[in-house]
Amino acid sequence: MKVTWGTHPNNLGHNDYPGCFRCHDGNHNDKTGKTITNDCSTCHNLLAVDETDPKQLAAIGLQ
């Protein structure tokens, strides 16, 4: 099949790649015809938004 690490794009995250927004872009519909939401809070609990030094990152060792 000639599949290698570079065969398919990396869609993790959403800063460098479309990630979730491949489908959750407000332009795709589910099989009932309802638009798939692009509201991040549907799947995520946003703990720190637009904070310059969020304490949550330090708590999990990322800062």
C-alpha cells in the first residue's frame, strides 16, 4: 500500500492543522441534515482562554 508517516496529514490540534475543524467548521451536516456545531465547548471544558500565564499549564507540568 506504500503508506508511510508522511502519507496522510497530521490533523492533531488546530493551530497548525485543521484538526476538529475538518468537520466542525459550520459547513458540514450530520446524516439528519443538522449542521455539525463548531462550538468548542460541546466537547471541551475551556479552563484558560486568552490568559498569558494560565495556572492550569503549570499544574500539569507544561509550563
